[in-house]
Amino acid sequence: MEMKNEQKHSSFFKRLLANPGFRSFTAALLCILIGLLIGYIVLLIINPANAGEAIGTILKNFMTRNSERLRLKALGNTLVKTAPLLLCSLSILFAYKAGLFNIGAAGQYVLGAGAALYCALGLNLPWYVCLVAAVLAGALLGAISGALKAYLNVNEVISCIMLNWISLYTVNSVLKDFCPVGYKDTHTLTSMNPSAVLPTLGLDGIFGNSSVTIAIPIAIIIAVAIWIILTKTKFGYEIKATGYNRNAAKYCGMREKQNIILTMVIAGSLAGLASALLFLSDYMQWDINQSSIPAMGFNGIAASFLGGLHPIGAIFSSYFIQHITDGGSSLDTRFYPVQIADLISAIIIYLCGFVLFIKLKMIKASGTIPQKRPDMAAEIKHDADNKKGGDK
């Protein structure tokens, strides 16, 4: 009887591990817990007496504020930065579905910021035109990498890295004319062109924070739209098929070159829009002296993988990463150096890269064999053969 119960429990556990949703959630949770544990050990090494309070501050973030008003304002600040992080993660995710690693999301983010701020400060255009300009700028940069990959087989990682630096110094050069004399940051939009600031639709009143705008609902709507495109449309199927096997996709009549370019165009437009949502909220200004690429585009890689490469999962993972990042910035600098916040966040983000590894281990433990890419390629080829046979 006991043996039957053990077999029953073992069978239930294997079925649980075979569930893709359970695997994604569990893998992400394990990475988060391991990251927090390592971060706590680092805090113990630096200052054991205050390590418990410090890790609590990181996890609580805005809840450590003294009043409800301050808590809502701090939560608003986190949400303002979550919106662009979510779009950067969607940019990485979308390209990854086509078998492309869009490390150029950082450069597309930079160029989008440059286009949006130039239209806002240089041309005095309204916010919706600035958004379109940012989308087009990011799409252009993505198209360059996509075309190089599709027609010349240039590795997209190499071309994207080069374009990242070109974008940074180009934007720095263009925006230097829009800084107050003696300052390194561009003018605020509220002082120069209030029409370029994104509308709030009352969200600023709820959070007591003028930077909380429609950027947040826009990002969530786009995440849902990306999920629908990838799972419910023919175009989404072609994108994934191209990612699994370009030759098989070409064999069955799919335009694999155009799909690669179009994928990078969409990925680039998402990253470009991400920066516009942040800078057009007038939350921060562009620093023309910065010599390093903004981390937002790179953090999108961690958010996309922590979210299980799923658009809806990316919503929650993006918020979590921004939550702990902002929480880390509130650590007491009397006991810990200023850099410790970035270190703790970096440790947790680094552990996010092991999500797929943990999922693979759970697949093996469940006794199920994951579908391999050649299987899908064979399926595509089989569908194409049937189609050709029917045409004859």
C-alpha cells in the first residue's frame, strides 16, 4: 500500500514537472531565491549586524517609506521605470523567437531616446509625434542588423554591438545643443515643451507623482499584443518557424529573409519606444557626457529570460527586477557602500540567466522528452510537401 502511494506521489510530481507553466514559474522562483541568498551572504560579509534589515529593505522597496503618500510616490517611480524595462524585454523576447539575439536593444533604446528628445526639444513637436519618431529610429537600427543577417549572414550580435556605440555617441553629439549652459543634462520637457510630456489620465493624482503617465498601460497593452501575435497569428508562426530552422521555413514557402528583417524591425521599434516612454514622462533627462550604454536595454535580457520568454511573464519579471533595483538604492550608506545596491541587483539579475538551465533539469526529472527543433522543421517540411502535392 505504501509503495502504491509513493508511486502515486511520484507520478503526480512528474506530471507537475511536465507542465510548462509550472516549470517556468518554479525556475524563475528558484533563481530569485538563490540570488537573494547570495546577496544576503554578501551583506553578511560586509556588515553582519545590519544584513537582515538590508535584505528586507531591498525586498520591501517603497514599503519602507514613512507615509502612505511617500509609499505611493515611490511605487510610481518604480512603475515609471518598469514600463521601458518591459518593452526592452519584449524586444529581446520577440527577436529570440526568430532565433536572433537582439543585444542591440540597448542601442535601439538610445537612438529612440535621441529621436524623441530631438523632436521634443529641437522641433517642439507633441508627444505622439515624438513617440512615432522614437519607434522609427529604433526600427531603422533593427532593420540594419536584420538586413546584414539576412543577406550577408553577419552575426547580429556583432553588428548590434557596433551599432550600440555608434548610436550612443551620435545621440550625445546631437543633443548637446539642448543642454542649459554649464550643465550636462538636457532641458526638462515641462520647461521647454510641455506638449511633449505624455498625458497622465489621472494616474499622477493616484500616485502623487507627475511622472506616472500612460506609459504604464501602453507597455502592458503592447505585451498582450505581442503574446497574441506570437501565439494566434500566421505571422507569429512564421517567426517561430524561421527561428527553429530557416531552411525548412524557406522550403515551405516562407520568406525567411524578410521575416528576419521584419523581426528585427519590430524588436528595434519596441526598444526605441521604451526610451521614449521614459524620457517623455519627464522623469529624467539625457546626460550628454555618458560614456557607457544605458543598462535598461541589457536588463531587458534578464527580464525576458526570468519571465520564461513569455510576454505576459515579462510583465511580472520586469516589475520584480525594477522593484529590487529601487529597493537596493534605499540601503543605509552608513553601513554599506553606495555600489552595494547595484551589486545585489546584478547578482539576482545574473542568476536570471539560469532559468532555462533549471527548466531543462526539471524536464529531465519529469521523464518527458522536450520537442526538439528538428521535429518542428520536419513538421514544416511535411506540411509543405502536402501543400505541393495538393497543388498538383
